[in-house]
Amino acid sequence: MLKHFLLGLALTSSLCTAAIAQQPKMGGVINAVIQPEPPGLMLAQVQNGPTQMVSGNIYEGLLRYDQKLVPQPGLADSWTISDDRKTYTFKLHPGVTWHDGKPFSSADVLFSIEMLKQTHARARNNLVQLDKVEAPDDLTVVFTLKQPFGPFLGIFEVGSMPMVPKHLYEGTDFKTNPNNNTPIGTGPFMFKEWKKGSFIRLVKNPNYHVKGKPYLDEIYWQIIPDAAARSVAYETGKVDVLPGGSIENFDVPRVSKLKNTCITGEGWEFFSPMAWMWLNNRQGPTANKLVRQAIMYAVDREFARDVIWNGLGKVATGPSASTIKFYTDDVRKYPFDPAKAKALLKEAGYKGEKLRMMPLPYGETWQRWAEAIKQNLQDVGINIETIATDVPGYNQKIGEWDFDISFSYLYQYGDPALGVGRNYVSSQIQKGQQFNNVEGYSNPEVDQLFADGAVATPDSKRKELYDKAQKILVEDVPIAWMLELQFPTITNCKVKNLITTGIGVNDGFRDAWMDK
């Protein structure tokens, strides 16, 4: 059944892609669901999925990426790489302005790099091989690396390295800067209004640097807390776009069959989202590797995939998604085995201490999953207390390491050096950051393997290093890997050309148009 459904996604996607050949029409307003409501829109500081989805159309990066993850021009028109692969020279697009009319230049790039090192956990990790960055003139930026870094051209996506206006942030407290509430970027759409609990409104940037774009006049991101109401809003025509994760998985097959509906699984190639449970390695029972292994055996991941996620996923084998470079499944396996879990708990000396489990507050599917896993864990004798939060509260608790078990899903970004290592290396343990090594795992051998893997050549050597790292991690279980997720995007078929890159909706409205 799943194979037929996914085949339907591919066929429908192909039909929708044919619309690209049509002549785009100017004007129109798109209503899209955003779920849940973002905790903020300042992309250099907030990295939740909903923030990236909205703000990826406000801010821009130097590059964009197609669905094969090949770099494309963004704020940079072109780039060259030195023969020793240590110097990257970017030529910026001329005539770009910020939404407040101020010119964008290489000075903004240099400032953004320094700010992101402080505020953006993933950017800090991605830039670890950066020796210096220079601006010979207003339209040229030169990055010099300490040593060759294979995935360097993959770090310039808008969510990974958003450009920030120097004239608004220089010399300020980044966290309290009032512009965080009214984000100003260079992107195709400008922030206009945020009515909390109701909608976020973006309007066309009339001075956008790509001639003739965007085609749309406005985007309304509709905030609809109730899952059933989101489906009804689409059915009744109140919304035109249901990005991945907008409606519960059990509703996807029904909604996808509605008249004038297009559905695609494309637009997630850059992300390869992986769901897991953070396990606090610092204290309590989860600091014991045997307890963490027991949790892996106790959880019925096949049930979660088939019943809770409606078949829209794949059981994870370890820290890397099967869709990214250097993945291996030649690792220890953790089938559903409650008896094995109980034996490991006994060996660990677990005495029934209470473990606080925090679901991801992203909708009913995640709540159902938490309930199922709570039952799995209780069945093997683990004492579980569920801690309910909203999204800001969840971010705060994760950032302060105030949890025993906590659900999450994170993006992989196509390469272990960009999206995987950040969750396990010791250098990425920093309080206040939600999407790095918040579990507190520390293993010098793993640190070295990821450090070497990032810069090794050729790729066969990188694979050897990452294979070894995966084996160690799957043995240590710093976190409990659950599923590689699939998030189909559903649209009214009058919405054309929305998914054109490897990050899909997150930067797709630049090219989208309405067939009125």
C-alpha cells in the first residue's frame, strides 16, 4: 500500500512539474499552513523547522541548491575554487538591497559570518575549517580554509547561512535586537504582519534582485492549531498549500485524493529529516549506556512507522539517514525485543527511577507517538513521566538540558560533516543551543573521526572514517534513533512551480505562481 501511495506521489509530482513549462502569471495571494506557529522568525538565531519554512522566503543565502544538491546562484552569481581547494571566491549579485532599501554588500557577508558563529550552532560547526574571510571589494568575498573541506559548497543554504543586515545588528545585543520581531532580509518577500495565533503575512518585494520575480503579491501563513481544522481549511479552499507535516499522516491519503489536488514528496532532498529521542547522557539512568541500549530494544519502531506515521517513514539504523553520503547499515541492530530490554535494565542496576519524557509539541502525530513509546517503556519496567510544553518551552528545556528523554527531528544536510557530526562531537556541547549535541555525549575517538572525516580525501577515505564513527555511535546509543521521515507537500493544483529546490517550500515562493 505504501509503495503504491509513494508511486502516486511521484506520478503526481511529475504532472505538477509539467506546469513549469507554462507561462507564469503575475499576482495572486497564496494561503499556506504553518504548523506549529514559529517561536520566532530571526533565522540567524531560531532554527525550528517552521521558522526556516517562513523565513527562508524573507532571508537569502549566497547559494541555492537543486534537488540533486548541486549549488545554484543565490546572492552570489558565481564562485571559483583554487587548485588546492582552500580558497573560494564568490562574486555577489550587483544591485541587491535589503528590504529597508539599504544596499547589500560584501561587508554584510563578513558581518553575517561573525554573527552566525555566535548565534547559529550549525553555522559554527560548518565554519570550523574557515581560516579567514575577506572582502577585496563590495561585490567579492574570499573564503580561505585551513585545509580542504569537501562539503564546503554545501553550507550556504539560507537556513544554514542566512545573510543578516550589518547596519541593523552591528554593535547590538543580537538576542534583544528589536529587528528580530520585524525581520529584514534580501529575499523575494518582506515581512508585513504577524497576528499571533492567527497568521503571518509576507508581501512581495518590489525591488527584488531577480528580474520579474516574485510573481505572487502576498503569502499568508495561516496558524491553525487543530489538526482536523487544518484539513478542513484545505478542503474548503481557505488554504492552498499544506507543507510537509501540516496535517496528520493518517489524513494524507484522504486529502491527497481531493479534486484539484497535487501532492509531491520532493523538496526534502537537502534535509533528509531524521526523528529520534534525545537521551540525557549527563545524569540519571540515561547516563548509563546499558539503559540507553535497553530503550532502543524497548521501542517498537516498526509499529510507529506503519501505524502512527501511516507508512511515511523508514526505520533508522543509526546516526545517518540512508539518503545521505557515507551511510552504512553495517552496524549493531536493535530490533523490537522487550525481553532484551528488561535484561539490560537489570544488568544496568535500574531501580525504577522516574524519567521525564518530553514529546515534540508539533501536533497529534507526535503526541500519539509519545504515548505509544511511553507504553513501550513502561512495559519493560521504565518509570516514565510525560512533560508537556509549547514550542518556546520545548526550546528552552532542550537548550538548558532539562530533560531525560525528549523527542525531536533534525535535518541531515546531505553530508555527515554538515548535518550529522554536530549532534555528537564534544565541541558542539553548548548550553542554550537546541539543535546540536544537547544530549551531552562525549567520546574523543568519535570527535577525531568526525574531524578527520570532514577533511579526508578521497571520498573512499571519508567513508572509511564515517563507517567507523557510525559503528561506535550505534554501540553507545547517545540518542535513540527512530525513523527517517517523509513529508509530502499537498497543494491546490492552481499553485504552480512551488517545489524547485532541495529545500522545497522553504525557498520555493520565489518561483511560485497562481494559475488564476
